[in-house]
Amino acid sequence: MRACIAGWGSAVPEGRLTNADLEARVETSDEWIVERTGIRERRVATEDETTASLAIAAGAAAIKSAGITPEEVDQLVVATATPEQPIPHTGAFVGDGLGLRCGSFDMNVGCAGFIYGLVAGAALLQAGNLRHVLVIGAETLSRIVDPRDRGTCILFGDGAAAVVLAPTGDDGPGILGWDTGCDGSATGLLGIPAGGSRLPATSDTIDEGLQFIKMQGQEVFRRAVRAVVDSANLALERAGITAGDIDWFIPHQANLRIIEAAANRLGIDRERTIVNIERFGNTSAASIPLAMTEAADAGRLTDGDLILISGFGAGMSWGSAVLRWGRA
């Protein structure tokens, strides 16, 4: 049995933060940002919008797309690095908002979170003989970015996207192969230093801005390209196909230069690479499903297409998966 994508949906805030807006805030320029990241604008949540509210909207759209009811969802997985609150998990809020009565848990693996959630959801679907698993990637990264740090405030945006997994035959559409990994020696390259058991939040940590995300951009860039290429090749090998067989490459939308470098090393041309970073920025766990659902809604993905998704993030963690598009 395979796990295929039976429905999908997304939700993004109406608010936009453009490069012109950032020019008025920090020492930067539209030309500088576009040249180094490919980003022109990002979506930003209002005070009334949260990770859970965006996840609920995306999840409801995915359930409707799959043609099922909330009662038919047997498990919920929420991938996020910006939880609703430390306790309880964000899935509790999302499940309640959607009217679910199934189990739920969060997956905090940063920008690779959706792939981890997809793999875990597929495994649960198969092992538990379930009907449907709802996997959501949702973030409000604008809440954890230092607005004065031009190295990070130009990158991140808010949004959510979701898919419904359903069982299909072993020769049908669905996940064909995957890879996940983590190099814990690189934890210091990307993360939020304070607020956990290692460094609880205090007035001193807040004064130092340690509640905001910190990143060593150049080293992350260097490692990211290698991680994406190596992980993608493993997933392709396990699926029994090559990069030449791929119809669409949907990478994590972190940086256009990373996307282009990884695609080039994999031998996948720009025409087969789905990119929407210019309009949404880096939305972490929501990045890949947001690009996927947008492409699906535009009719770019057709039944039988072979799709490679790959992402990397804090940890440093990475993940890739190969799937054949199509409903059960």
C-alpha cells in the first residue's frame, strides 16, 4: 500500500511586507534583496492570525478538496517551528478548530518539517490501516524575526498549506521513496537561543534579543546545497528512478540561489523547478506544501507526474521524497 495525496489546500495572510517596506526599516535595498535571495515580498500575519488559525484554514481547504468530512480524518500531523504556545501542542488547537476527534502531534524540524510530517503520516496510514491522515505545514515566522536584523528580517514570511493522505495500491500514485537526516553538530548555525530548558527566557535574554531567530547565513547556504543534493539523490535511488525521470522539482523556498544551485547539480532544469519564493519568502515548514498546492491549483501537476520534494533547515535537518501525483 502507498500513501497518495488525495486533497490539498493553503492559507496565507492578506498582509504583505515588500522590499520597499524593508528599505524604510533597515539598511537594505530592493536590488540587494532580490539579487541575494530572489524575494520581492512576504505575507505577514495580523494580530488576529496565528499559526493555528492559518493551519485550520489550510486544513479545512484540504479536507474539502479530498471530498471527505472531518470525521474521516484519523490522524493529524502539524509541522511547525512557530507553535501556538509551548504547551499544549499546536495540533490540539488545530484539531479542535477543524472539528477532528483523532490523535494529533507536532513535528518541529524547521524547514524540513513538512517532509518529516509527510513520511510520518504515510507510515501511520499504512501501519494503522487508517483512512486519511491530514498533514499541515504552518508558520508565523514574522513573530520570531528581529525586525532590526537585516540578515533575517528580509527572508521570512507567514503561511500554511495542507495535504490529505489516503491509501492506494502499491502500483498507484503516492510516495515512492524518501530520505531524512540530521547533523546535530550544526545546531548553532540556525535557531532561537533562548526560551527553552537550556536557556530559559529572562529579562536579560530578551534585552539581548535571544528570543529571535539567529542564523549564520553563508555557512547555512554552503551546507544547504550539499544536503539537498545528497538527500534528493538518496530518495531518487530508493524510488528506483533518476533525476531525468522527474517531471517537477519542488524544493524548500529558502533562497533562489540555493534552489538554482541544487537543481543544477541534480541536473533538473529551471522549467521543471517550481519556485514561488519571490511572493512568499521563506515560510519554513509551509514552504514546500505551499508551492505544491499552488502548482496543483494552477493545473501544473497532472496525474502520473513524478515529483521530487526536498528541504533543509535548523538542526541541521534535511529530507526528500519522491511521489507520483494522483488521487487514490
